[in-house]
Amino acid sequence: MAMNKYPIDGNVLAPLFKRFPELNVQQIAIGMGINPALMRQYVGGKKHPSIDRLIDIENYLHELGAELQKIKL
């Protein structure tokens, strides 16, 4: 995973969403088809996503970034 500047043994999602407050946890979850309450638990550290789920989240964020880069104003 490319989020290596965040601690691997801890909650990697909380610092990510803190660093980018523009990212809405609920909307990211909905876009991915994840239950928003479960995603909030991941971010809050109450539940721990599997490595596969973390990869899914990372891939979704990369796809979102690619879509944002296509915007022409």
C-alpha cells in the first residue's frame, strides 16, 4: 500500500481523513458501497479493516483522484 507514511500497526484511516478534511467519510463509503457506519468505525478505530479492504479504499481514492484530475474549468 502506498500510504506508508501512516503507521501500519495503527489506524491508517484516521490520519488520512484528518489530513484531507475535504474527504467526506460517509460519501466515500457510499461511493464504495460500504456501509457508512462501518466506515466511520474504521476511521474511528473501533473496527479494523482487512488488508484487502484497505487496498479497496486506497484504490477508490486513487480512482477519485484520477477523476478529479480530468476536470477542466
